[in-house]
Amino acid sequence: MEFVNLLSVVGDEPLFESALLLAGNVQPGDVRRQLSRWVNSRRLIQLRRGLYALAPPFQRVKPHPFLIANRLVRASYVSCQSALAYYGMIPEYTPVTISVTTGRTGFWETPLGTFKFHHIQPSLFDGYRLFEVSIGQKAFLASPEKALLDLIYLQPEGDQRAYLMELRLQNLDQLNLRMLFKLADDSGIPKLKRAAQIIAEWAQQEAQEYQRL
């Protein structure tokens, strides 16, 4: 395959998998060797085995970090500080894209960003949905309530007021308190139930203060 032919197939895709090129009458070994040559010549970026992006200046669509995270580890969704920053609920920029997965904890450093995956038990793998994070790009992302509870779950003593204050939570009006309590209750984890109560109190105080303005 010539590189111009590759561009005609995947040029409008932010990411692509080598399996896309293995259909039909092709030799898998030849395709993989050609992909390796294009990576070495910096025409392609390899993110993991079988997952690639076009490199500038051939890249027409820049892949969103959340989409990359989803594709790096299939059984995952973006959560914790990354999701909270996306919603504007914490003031800090998060240079590492953080996800949760039912698989193994992992850490990926790629030319397109750094990605961290935390393991959670399968019973907690909910509270997320598909968002359009960029034009034409969709990724699985935790709801604000679930992102906050995932962070608390993973952080030792995450339900302590001192830790929650360090987060400098803002825009708490985005929280659906009924959903926050439901997720915490469904988890069966006392730590999350305690944290939900504290956060709900803060959200109500913030709402009352706003009404007085």
C-alpha cells in the first residue's frame, strides 16, 4: 500500500486500527511492516499495538484526548479530575487524562498525551455516557456526580472534609443531588455515602448564597 492510498482510507479519521487495513486480499505481515516503516519515518504515530494516528502535517483531524483514552483501553471511561475539569467543577488544568476501567491499572505516555487508568470493581462501572467532546468525536465520560464519586473512591480518606476542600469544587449547581445519592447508595460503600452528604450540604449552601445575591 502506498501512503497516498492510506490517506484516502483514513485521512478523515482521528484514529484508526490496523485491522481496518487487513480486510481483503492482503498479507498481514506486509501491512504491519509498512505501518512500522511509516511510524519510523514519522508519518504515523503509534499509540499502542494496532492503534495509530496520522502525524502532522498529514493529520486532518486532531484526536481529542478523551477519544484516545477510550481507544487505548476499550473497557474504560474518562473520570475523576479529567471529567471534573471538563465540566468546570475544579479550577485546575489536568495534563494527564484520567480514566477508570474494570481492567488493570495502567499508565500510557504517547506523543499525543499522557493517560492514566485506575481499576475499579465491576459493580462501580456505571454513571457514564457517550458525549460529543469535539466535532465528530464522541467519548465515554463520567457524569459530574460519578466523576466526583470515582475520585473519592480512589483517594485514601477521600471522604474527609479536608480533602474535599482541597479540590476547591465550584459550579456545584451542575450536580444532580438525587443522582449523587443514588450512585453512592447503590455502591454500598459507606465512604461514598458520607462524602455525598458533605457535598450535598455544600451544594445547598452555594445555592442559598447565590439566591441572596
